[in-house]
Amino acid sequence: MIEIQALLKRVVDKRQLTQKYRALQHQVHRLEGAPRLVGKTPAMQKVNLL
């Protein structure tokens, strides 16, 4: 029974870490914004306006 409890605790811990990781990833993406595109051509300028 102790082995099952230990396994369940590890599962819960891993799930919590995964949720925290995803939340931090989301926060980083939100703070960084969209990646900047490189290029000065008229076509790229149109893309940058989107």
C-alpha cells in the first residue's frame, strides 16, 4: 500500500510540475511577443503590417 501511495505522490508531483512549466511557457511567450521577422523588401513590409 505504501508503494502505491508513493507512486501516486510522484504522479501528482509530476502533473503539478508539468502544469507549472506550461504556465511559465505561456508567460514567457506572452512577455516576449511575436518573433521579429527579418527583411526590408516591400513584400516583407506587408507581412510586418499584419
